[in-house]
Amino acid sequence: MTISMLKKRQLLQGKYQEIFHKHGGEKIQLVESLNSGDDWVETIKKIALQ
């Protein structure tokens, strides 16, 4: 993850935290997407082709 991506994620997390809290939530935690890597794609491909 690049510095730019990290800064953007932090910015989004802050923005979404405000919205989440406003609607009764306590803490939001953003996580990386599982489908962002080649391993995930290959695993889904194997499952689909079974």
C-alpha cells in the first residue's frame, strides 16, 4: 500500500466514522478487500470450475 493510498484510507475512515457515529455506531474499522489480490482470484476460479 502506498503512502497516498494510506492517507486516502485514513481520510475516508474519518469521514465514515463521523457518519457512523451520528447514526448510533461506536467505531468503524475499514479493512482491505479480499478480492484485491491474485490469490483470491485464482481461488475463486478454482472453486467455480469444480
